Amino acid sequence: MDPLLSQLFAGLSVGSVLLLAALGLALTFGQMGVINMAHGEFMMAGAYTAFVVQLVVADAGLSLMMSLGIGFLVGGLLGLLLEATLLSRMYHRPLDTLLVTWGVALILQQVARDVFGAPNVDVRAPEWLSGAVTLLGVQVPKTRLFILLVAVVCVAALSIVLKQTPLGRRIRATVTNRDLAETSGISTRATDRLTFFIGSGIAGVAGVVLTLLGSIGPTLGRNYIVDAFLVVVAGGIGQLKGAVIAAFALGISQALIEFSTTASIAKVAVFVAVVVFLQFRPQGIVSVRTRSLA
Amino acid sequence: MSAVTSPVARTWAALTTGRGRTALGFAVAALALFVVAPATLSDFRLNLLAKFLCLAMVAVGIGLAWGQGGMLTLGQGVFFGLGGYAMAMHLKLADAGPGGVPDFMLLYGDGVVPGWWEPFRSPVFTLVMVVALPVLVATLLGLAVFTRRVRGAYFAILSQVLAAAFAILLVGQQKVTGGTNGLNGFRSFFGYDLNDPVNKRMLYFIAAGVLLAMVLLVRALMRSRFGELLVAVRDQENRVRFLGYDPAIVKVVAYAVAAAFAGIGGALFVPIVGIISPADVGVVPSIGFLVGVAIGGRATLLGPVLGAIGVAWAQTTLSESFPSAWTYAQGALFIVVVAFLPGGIASLGHLWRRRRGRPDAHQTASPAPQVGLDPGATGAVVDPRPTGPRDPATVGRTS
């Protein structure tokens, strides 16, 4: 078994988790400039949704499938609530949204701690996801493959929505030129709200699949939010392509550096690499051309 | 205030406007710190206040970088930690004696002091590093980010990732950094016994003096040409660029000063509190520094100091008795202050005067906070309206 190849698969797996966490962020940050620190807590809400659904539906496979849908709704509705109550009045101060949503994140974490208790809880994975399959001589856990599959499905669904539907056209128009979109009769506010619903919903889905990787706790989201934002920064905003490339690039390089050093050194190395990369492409890997000065 | 006639009223007006108000506030702060607090507080409470003063030093720096410069820095914990760990390394080595090995290295590692620890045996080298290390890191990151015109939100995220990476590095390298436990159990501070209450009081006075010096330095900076440029960069970076200045240099200098303040705060935090660990420097404490600044008024001189001390005091009091209530309170503070009162408590006066319809004599004394007219982030065109002095209280409701 080739150790390099197995690290590569580990990187793909880390990348797919990063991608699921970052996808919604790339969408909302790209369109509205809102930095939603509570995005991680929407993931946490999705994870606890899976936990609650499993309490009701005993069959692990059925509950996982149901949780994917319900998790999307829970995350999306939380996002909608946040957008309607707080963020909608702060679009002219994008930097301040970071602090406000951090406050929301703190409160959501404490709510989870008070409702579900501080200790981590477990969600049972279904039978058909236990064990591993052998690919190219490398043992890959089935749960990891499932997460990769969910990530691929999410990206595919999102790109179909963005490219083929009227909603997607409205979203792309708003990202490219908000004023012109508004002038052309698009309600950018309604579009913002729907984008936020979808973006937060994907966070909920991400939370559901994270339950397959281990036990979940109130600080689940906090562990992913920083890396997810790094993906958005490196990937550039406005297009899904950037987030996809950046997530897998970061995941794989993290896994490869980790292989020769330690996890903590790899973390620092990846950060330095992103800062250096931004020297050459300050707008990230992919960016939509705008006519702004910055 | 033309209607003012009586001498008392005139004196009051002079004291409560602009320059006079700052001097008055400064005098009151000095009196409270050097006379009232030591005379009334017990040794335990005084030491607690000394700890808050260290946190306030970080806040002064954030006030400069964020309030005046518009750079939302979410990684001040890194600089706090660099200063703190530099000092802690020296104290550990000094406790171990010449050629000695700090106790935790015998516990976790192979009992050999690594080469890069050795220079910290020298007190002078340590004191230089307390300032030099944060300034170096801030300058490198600042140059890398600002000269390439990486946008405001990107900078905030990168500074936050820096904090995350730093904390992970500290935890991961347990043999040389003490890991999750951090560095603790110091016995002496440059030869002074740390168990002696008199020396603890001395540390308090050092912290109070350093904090006041920092406030004075920021005041001098903000009254200089540099201060004018910094505010101009915050409000209209491109106009400053078109006028022939380099906004990146202005930002880097402000960021480096903020980093130096945080480093000094961390260095004093170590002997006062007796421990520094990754829990003091990571993502969460780094954002925690901001709440006090936001409450006190990010773009004012004394607001960040008072806000930081107030928040730290509330945290200590509340979290002792109701740990979960404090988290709710902190979250609510972030939401309420930033969303509805972006100028902080300091802007309540403006708000009140506006309600009463009085002319606001010292509106220009406190510049508006970062208004977020970041053309790139929203894809919007640059606001064509003339940007005069803005009232922080109206920022949340206009445009």
C-alpha cells in the first residue's frame, strides 16, 4: 500500500468536509459581503438535528437520509431568521456583521450546551456505511466516501441551480452588479434572503454528515469555521469553482505536509502558503471581474 | 455654545469639549488608577485590576488599528501570546537558575533546553523581544496583506487564521511550550519574589503606568499627521492613494503599534496572573478583546480602556456565579452594541444631544467608526457624497 496515495485520499476526505463547510459561506460572502461567523453553529445545529431525528427514527439509515433533508431546513431557517432580524440592517457595514454573527454564535453554542448538555453525543452510523472499501490498494472508510459523495452532490445541485434556474440567474446578476440587477427589476433583497437560506441550509447538511466522523458537541462549528473561511479567502468569491479547488488544495496539502511533519506544523504551513499565494492572486483562485477599485 | 455666559458654565463647557474633555478624562483616569484604586482595593482585587489593565493595553492597540484605522484585527491574541510567552520563557529560565532546565521540560521532554530558548536567559534580550516579536510578525503580515490591497474582510479572516494556527502550534509543541497547560508556576520577576504582596503591588503600578503611557502615545499619534492619514485611509483609502500617499505603510505602522501594545500587555499579564496558555491567545480570546473596545467606543481614546476593564470585570463577577449567563451576556453585548450602537457607549452622548436637537459642539472630536464603504466587498460603486465628519450614532441608520 502506497502511503502517499493513502495520504492523498485522506486529503480528499478532509477537502470534502472543508468544501461542505465553505460552500454556503462562499455563496453568502460572495453575494452580500456578509461574514457569517454563526455559519459553524448552523453546522452544529444540523449535527444536533441528526441526533434528534435518530431519537425519533430508530433505523440509522432512514434517519440519516431524513436528517439530510431536515438538517437543510433547520440550517436554512436559522439563516433566514438571522438575515431577517439582524443582517438585513447591516449590509452597508459588512465588517461589523462578523462581530454580530460571532455574538449569535456564542449564544447558539450556549443554547446547545444548555439543551443537550456539554458532553459530546454520538449519532449511530448506518450498517451499510461501516467498514471500508479498497481503492487502488488503499483502505478507504465508507463514511468518508459517503461524505465525498454528499459534497459532490451539493456542488452539482448548486451549480445547476446557479446556471439553469431563474433564481440562479438572479443570484449571479446580483453578485456581478447589484445596482444594475436592481435596476433591471430583480428584487435583490428577496434574492439575498433566498441565497442566505440556501447557504445556511448547506451548513446544516454539512453538520449532518459530520456526525458520521465522530461524536458531536456544542463547539463543533467553531472547529471548522476558521478553516472554512480560509477556503473562501483562498478560493475567491463569486464562483463555486474557486471554493472547490481551494477546499481540495488545502485538504490535500494539509494531509501531505502532515505526513512528513506534524498536524500543528502543517496547519501553520498551510496558513503561510495561503498568505504567500495571495501575494500573487489577491482576489483568490477564481474571481468575478468587477469594476470596483479595491 | 454661544449662549454660555457664566464663568462656571464656560469652564464646564471647556472641560467637556474636545481637548479639554480628553485632558479631564485622562486626569480622572490617572487619579483613579494611582490613588483611589490602591487605597481602597484589597491586594487580591488590586491584582485582579492589574490583570484587567493588561487586557486594556491590548484594547488600546485595537482602538488604534480598528477604531481609527478600520482594520478589524481578530488575531491580537497572537501578539499578546508572543509577548507573554517571551516573558514566561525568561521567568521559567530565571527560576531554573543559570544553566538550569525549566521543570516542565523535564516532565514532557528530554530535559534539554532548546537552542532558541537560550537567549531568553538574558533579561535585556527578553524585554526587546516582548516588543520586537509582535512588531515583526505584524509587519510581515501587514506588508504581505496591505501592499497587495487584500480587502478588509480578507484581512480580518487572515488575522483570525493566524490566531488559530498560533494556538494549535503552541498546543502541538508541548515539549518546548508546555502544551495546553502553558507556562506557569513562576516564582520571581527579575529577582523580585512574586509571592510578596509588595511586589504584586509594584506590578500593578507598573501596569497602570504603562497603560497611561500607551494612551498618551496614541493621543500624540492621532494628533499628528500620521493620525490624520490613518483616519483618512479608514474612510476613503483610494482618495488617500490618489493624493500620493501609500495607505499600506500607514496601515502597517498602526497595526505594528497595536501589536507592540498587545505584546507588552501579554508580558505584564504573565507575572501578574502567573500563567499563560493557548487558551489566552487563540481565536476565542482574540475576538473577546474586541467586545470591550466596541462597547467603550472603538474610535475614542479612553473608550476602549474603560470598555475592556468593564467587560473583564463583568466577566469575572458574572462567570463566577452564573457561567452560562456570561456567555449569553457576551453574545448579546456583541449583537446589541455592534448592530445598534456602533459608536459604543461614548456615542450615547451624541445620540442624546441629537434627540434634544442641540448643536453638537464636539462632533468632530470623535471620528466615526469604520463605516464599511468597502467598494469591493459589495461590488457597489464608491459613495459619491462628500464625506465630512460623521456622527457615529447615525451610522447605523443612514444609507
